[in-house]
Amino acid sequence: MSNAVRETLTRWPAVSEFVFVPQNEAQYNRLVQLLDELVDEVGEDESHPLASLMEVIGVLIEKYEDEHIPELSQ
């Protein structure tokens, strides 16, 4: 097992409470709330330590929306 996997295994239980692929609306809403908080904290500071987390959470939200929320017709 590599050091990277060993380190991830040690830290994942705590991180997985916040970083996960949402499977239902409640989990989706948790991620949206977290993203709102991250946006408030990070703003547009790409060098902020949480900037990449904000991006990852945004991708997870987008994936859920693409799969579960129908697009509005205009």
C-alpha cells in the first residue's frame, strides 16, 4: 500500500462526512449548504486552502443535478 493510500485511509472517515456522491435529495441539499458556506469563506480567492474543495463539491452537485433535475424548457 502506497503512502498516499495509507494517508487517505487514515483521513477518509472524517472527510467522507462532507465529500460524497449524493444519492438522494437530502444529501444533495447537504452539499449545496456546504458549497454556500465555502463560497462565503473562499470567495474568488483561488489560492485559498479550501478553493479546490469548493470546486470538487461543485462538481458533485452538478453531477447530481444532471442526473436528477430535469432541465427547464425556455
